[in-house]
Amino acid sequence: MTPPSLGCTMPPHRSPSSLKEVARTRHDNDVSALPVVDTRHHPIGVISEADLL
């Protein structure tokens, strides 16, 4: 079963990501937050602009 879409796609990104990589991906895709997923790609959280400050 395919998980529901939130209407956007993010480029594949290796894990773990540095905060610099997260900030760049967020900026390049003009989004205010990125999902945090586990090894099975299940959402477990969100990292937002506030988390980077």
C-alpha cells in the first residue's frame, strides 16, 4: 500500500544529514520544514526552521 501524499515531493536525501544539509535542502526547495523518517521511511518527526536556529 502506498502512503498518502501531502501534495509535495522531496528529493531523495541520504541519512543522517548534517544541519547544514538540512538547511540547504529546505532553502533549495522553498519549504519551512522537512520530515524526519525512520529506516523504513515512516514519519517520526519534523525539523523546522526554528530547530536550525
